[in-house]
Amino acid sequence: MESSTASSSAATAANNNVWLFYPNLIGYGRIVLAILAMYYMASSPCCAMICYALSAGLDAFDGWAARTYNQSSRFGAMLDQLTDRCALLALVMALCRLFPDHLFLLQLSAVVDIASHWLHLHATDLSGATSHKQSSNWLLNLYYTDRMFLGFMCGGNEAFYILLYIRAFWAGPLIFGSFHFMSIFPLLAFPIAFVKSAISIVHLYTAAEMVVAHDVKLRVEAAQKAK
């Protein structure tokens, strides 16, 4: 009987080892690939973009693993968000060096992306929601519940920055006078990146509303207790 109980406890402990959840193991792999991408960004654009694209692509699989094996966790959600934000920030930092004339716009895009996602994740924790993908805002609800829309926006946004990075190293032949062939592709992806930034601004505002509502709730509760 004691042996059976001990075995059951050991199995439960193993099942609850969040560090070794399948989606989190994928997340660790994404981090390694992102670091390799950063290492190669200045010297080997081909290696850098292969590693970066693999890291970004695996983002779809960690969510699938979490749903399939019932291994969703707050740690995994935060790990996923941090990997996404830091990897993109590293790429934008490289782009700031490669395209100094567009420094301000690149900085602004990175600031909006990081601030909106950080505040949204923090607001979710304060509100007690079980997932950062829950939202009462119709646009954010569409963004998080329609996987095709989410994949299109995230993939298109990543594609814009990747293609812009590639353009810095391989301009391609001249067409239409002084216009380089490789400039076409980031231009095609730019509208998606622009809309993604607009969604991030909605993220930021909605999250700020949630935090303010939480503050008001705490003040009302404190005032009631003081009576």
C-alpha cells in the first residue's frame, strides 16, 4: 500500500514538473536558436535568419503541445512572451544599425511592441484571468481566438523585419531606375506590420484600462474597510 502511494506521489510530482513540460522544452530550444541568431546577425545573415526563423516558427508548436498534453502554465506563457519580445528586439536593434535613417521608427515599433505585451500580461495577472489570450475587446478577442488571423498577423510582422534585414545584405538587381528588387518584399509585408503595431496600441490601452480598474477596485475596498 505504501509502495503504491509512493509511486503515485512520484508520478504526480513528475507530471507537475513545469520545468520539463513539453511546450517549455520547445521554449528552451527557441531561446537557444534566438541566441544563435543574435550571435550571427552581424557576420552571417544566412545563419542568423535560419536560426531566427526556426525560433519564430517553433512558436506555433509550443502552443500545440500545451493544448495536446494539457500542459499550459503561467511560466510557459511568460517564457513564450519573453522569447518573442526579446528575439524581435534583438532583430530591431540590428536593423537600427543597418538602417540608421529609420532609427526613430524602428525604436518606436520596438517600444510599442514590448510595452503593450508586458502591460497586457501584467494586467491579465491582476484581473485573475487564466490566460493572457482572454480579452473583452472585440479586436483583441478576434486576434487571440482566430488562429488563422493570429498566425497571419504574427507571421507577416516577423516576415517584414526578416525581409528588411535580408534587404540590407542582398539588395538584388536594380529595377524601375534606382529601386532594388529585394525592396519589394518588405514593402509588401509592411502593411501587416503596421496593422500589428496598431493592434499593439489597442493592447496597451486595453491593458491600461484593466490596471486602472484594478486600482479603483482596491481603493473602493480600502475605503469600505476604513468605515
